[in-house]
Amino acid sequence: MQIVKKMLNQHSYYKGFMQDRPGQQGQTTFPTIVIVPGGSYTHIPEAQAESVALTFFAKGFNAVYLRYSFVGEVTPLLPAPIVELGQTISQLKQNPDWPVDANAIIPFGMSVGGHIVALYNDYWSSSWLSEATGATASVLEPAGAILGYPVISPLLGFPKDEKTIAQWTDDPTKYAAEQHVTVKNKPVFAWVTNEDQAVPVTNTLSYVQESYNHNLPLELHVFNHGPHGLALANNVTAWKPGTDLLHVAHWLTLAIEWINDLLDK
């Protein structure tokens, strides 16, 4: 295992774990998961993010998590976290010392991290993101996107007050991810719980619907039980009673099967 950490600016960095090479089957590169945690744009649950990264690492992936800019560090906040995700993917692809398959980088966003990933999926090919990151669209291109109980739009029930929305952006429609899906979006795997009281499930459904409308490959799992913020939904990331949910925890196996199918094509 190689532990990596790279600063992006005075606030933001990515940190995680690289596979040793050669791998068990002689691999010199590996698929890479970029975990974008939640935290309401005010913090990230770093221990949780590291646990998710280590779990993907144990499944044969490189895995890093992104500590993006927060409210108060950049005003308004958006699009800074989207740019930072682009910078992370760009650096992962272009560092010859790391065993990264440049064609197999998949961001995974949870909660507001899902907002960042969904927007990145919309905008990775845009000229403004290339200008902001200094990278071409081909360098910024992800293989797909995984969304876990994501915020999709500030206009769909989270946040619940105008003051917070104003801290995020002065143009909410620009960051309503479901409104900016195009045929250039990458395949999506999304999972959510129907009982999520923090971020309405309509967020996930709206993005999936627009992906479907654009004939994009997608997979959706709506688990009935479980609150917001489940992460792995097992005893590793359980943070209160009712967050160690065996059935919901199957999302990880399903996601890895989806990744393997995606990368085989």
C-alpha cells in the first residue's frame, strides 16, 4: 500500500491509498475510486471517508477521498468543489508514479458529495471547467459516476433555507444538476433510501430520470429503510442505532459488479 496526500490549495486536498504493483495478476495499473464525502458543505466526516476508501482498496481499487472547499472558505462556494474534483482526477491520471488506469477513474459522491459528482458528470466536458482546471476534457473525463443518497439541486428540498443556498451560489439553477444532463454524461450508478428525511429522494429520482431521458446507461437502487448518511451501511460506518443495515449494505457489492461490467465494455 502506498499512502498519498496532495494539497490542491490552502484548504483542499485528496488523500488515500494506492495498490502495490504488480498486482496479484501482474497488473501495473488499477481502477481508481475518488470518494467525495458529504457534510453539508461545512465539513467532511474524514474517518468515515477513510473507511470507505479502505473498503474499496481491499476490493482491489486505488481509492482516495477529497477534502473540498467548504462554505466560508470560498464565497459563494460553487463551483470550487467541482473544480477541485477535476484537479484531483487530472492529477491522478497524469502522475506516472501511481498505478492508476487513466480510463478507469470513477468519482463516488455521498450527500452533498453527490451534488459535486453529479455536477461534475454534467460539466466535465465544458470549456469553463477546462479553463478552471487547466486540463483538457479528455483528461477530466471520468469513466462513470456513483451517487449515494445525493443532493442533486439546491431547489429540491436541501438546503431548506435561502440563506444557506446563497452561501452555495448566487445562481441555483446553474447547480441544479438534473437540469444540465447531456448526452456526454457518463453512466451512473445511484442508490438511496426511501426513508431519507434529510435529502428528499426526489433528488436522486430527478437525476436518474434525466439520465434516462438522454438514453444514458444507468442503474438505480432504492432501499426502503434507512436514514440519511449511511455510507457503507454496515458496522464499520454505523454512527447511531439503525445505521448498520445488512440489506442496504449490499449497495457496495452491486456497485462493484456495476463497475466491473462498465470497465469490461
